[in-house]
Amino acid sequence: MDTTKWKSILATRKVYSELAALSRLEGRTISGQLRLIFESWKQVNLSKRDLQLLQSEVEAAENVVVN
């Protein structure tokens, strides 16, 4: 697995089963469904300032991995 592009996550069996079933129902991959859920959650729960801070943290982490 190319760890610069993909990462594994740990989820309970119940969460995984529900996510997999929802993915099939909506015609998405599990990663696509997770991405959709996460993007929706961020828009509902994070302020614009939080989103900016999140983006700067992600950029900083990506620079560490690349360098």
C-alpha cells in the first residue's frame, strides 16, 4: 500500500458493517462514503476559523511526511 496516499483506520465491527451497508445502498466505495460523511460533519460542526486551523494542521503534517 502506498502510505503517502492511503492510510488505514480502526473502527469497531458495528461501525464498519453500517458504513459498508450504507456505502452499498448509496452506490459508493467505503472510502467515498466515509469522505462524504466527514465533509458533511466538518461543515455542520466546525466554524470557519476551525476549518482554517484544520487546513493549516493538515498542510504542516503533509510537509513533515514529504520532507
